[in-house]
Amino acid sequence: MSGCSDAGQTCGKEVSAMRGRERELQAVTSLLEHAKQGRSGTLLVEGKPGLGKSLLLGEAAAAARNIGFVLAAAAADDLTRYLPAGPLLAALGQPPYQTQPEPRRGPAGAPFSLAEDIGQRLADRARSAPLLVCLDDLQSADTATLLALRLLPTQLASYPIAWILARSAGHRGSPAEMLFDLLAGEGAMRLELMPLGDEAVAALIADAVGGEPDQMLLGLASRAAGNPSLITELVAGFVDEHAITVQAGRARLSTDVLPRRMQAAVRGRFHRLSRRARQLVETAAILGRSFRLEDAAAMLGTSAAELLPAVEEALAAEVLIATREALTFQRLSKQRRTSSRQRMPTILRCSRGSIRCARLSW
């Protein structure tokens, strides 16, 4: 985005979502300082999607480079889970197919041999300069990666290595959560990213538009529940559509119609869900905005217990919210009956014969 222009004209700046993260940035600084002094350490970062885990890791990588660290950084995804130790090998700049260590104890020993090989490569790098190992999205990591991360921080504790490991919360009982529990039990520092407070949200918007946001803009932003990713998309969308003007240091919103860019962001939440979670959401949509899990389970021919992983995934993605009585589709703002342009488009398209369709609306 371009910088803000003179008063009375639309504006836009690069949005930074690191407002309100002083505690987390201090933890990163401390970790790097200790590693530079030869003391290895591990920082575990968790949080719901959109709260800034990847941005925090990016800030950590930039800070580490500035003080002479060597960097080994990568992120897991749904494809690398089929490549043994794919994220770690990517962090080392090595394609997975180039590393095929001989198993020490047959096929069962292959992951241990691979972890040993990766550990040796990390140790070699840490001999010349302090090393930051930065791995994101470990909820999607393969077993070999998780096993290596279970072993290597302890095995390489004598080297100047800082480990920052991140995962999306909401996957209870997952291997990544078990890894984090074990590492935390051995002394790793655990950080849970929380939604931004009101002051941080206002500062984030001001950074983006170059002026103090008015109440209309703050009111719409508050519907994002402190999620910096959604706030960023919201503000960027208004800027794209020339809906924000700055006069005398005050940023004013000229419309209460949500930007088209925001629609795509919310649709993306749904499409990033697993097949099972999407199936739950699509089925529950027929039951209305609020529904009982037992009713959705009956429609799917399964039990409520079997749907719990899908429910937790949808809750973590903030597609659903839980109340005492039921599960409810997330309402990001009030619906307006006067204009269809003032609603988010239907995320779950009504299929032929459907009576109702759930909306993730503002």
C-alpha cells in the first residue's frame, strides 16, 4: 500500500500486526541473548490462527540476523507431512530426497538416523555462529520432524542454538501438542498469543492509515475480536476501496459497508478447515445459526464424541463459537436487513433442496 497523502485524501500504509506483543518480543530478545552467550533455549509459541505467530517468527528471524545469527527457518504444511523431516530439511536448505540415511535398526530406526543426521548438520552450523532454528505451523508437521524436535534441543544443549517452535492452537491431543507439553516440562518457555487489547487495536489501525481511527472504524474493527490478521484485512480493504480519509490527524471511515477483500478472508477460514470439519459445518448450517452437537452428529450418522476433533478445529478457526447451550456460527457483526451489500456473502452455498444456509456475516 502507498503512504498517506494530504489531509482529506484516502490513505494507506503497510500494516504491522506487532502492536501489543511487547511481552512476546521481550521473550524473543532474551532467548537470542542467552544463545549468543552460549546458552541454548527453546521458545514455544501457540495461538489461534491470525493472532500473529508467523509475524512474530519473522520478527525473531530479522532480529537474529541483525546480531550475527545463522538462520534455519521453515514452516510445515499439509504436503510436507508426507516428507520425513521435511520442515527441518527445508530449514537447512536441503531437498528431502537428498537425505536418505541408512537405518540403524531397520525401518523403525530410520527416523532416529534422520534426526541424528539433522542434528549433526545443525551442530556444524552452530560451531561458526549462534544459530536460530525457527519452525512454524508444527500442527501440520510429520512424525519424523516431531521426533527430531523431541530429541535435538536436549542433545544440542551445549551449542549456541535458539529454538522457536510455533503451532496453531485448537488441536487437542495432537502429536504437536504432546511435543510442546514435553518440551515445556523440560524447561522450554511457552507463550500463548492472545487477542489484541483495545489500545493495541487502535494503534495498529493508526499505523496503517496514519491517523487516529474514529469510532465507526474502531467499532467495526472490534468485531474482529482482537485478531490482528482480520483487522489488517479489514483496514486494507477499506484503503483499497478509498473508504478512509485522514483530516487533522483523524482517520474517518466514510462507509459501513464491509470491503470485498474481507469477504475473501472469511471464506478462506472455511476452506482451510479439514474435510471432516467442513462436513460438520455444512451439515450444521441446515440446523440454523445455533445448533446442538448431538443433532449434527445424528444427521452425520455418528456420535458427538467422534465429532469433537472437528468441533475443536472449527472453534480454533473461529468459524464456530461455544455457548453453554449450543454451538453457534461466528457472527462478526450485526446483520443489516436493508441491503444485501451490507452482509458478507454466503460462505456455505445453499445446495438444491436446502432450507437454510449459514452465513458468516458482519
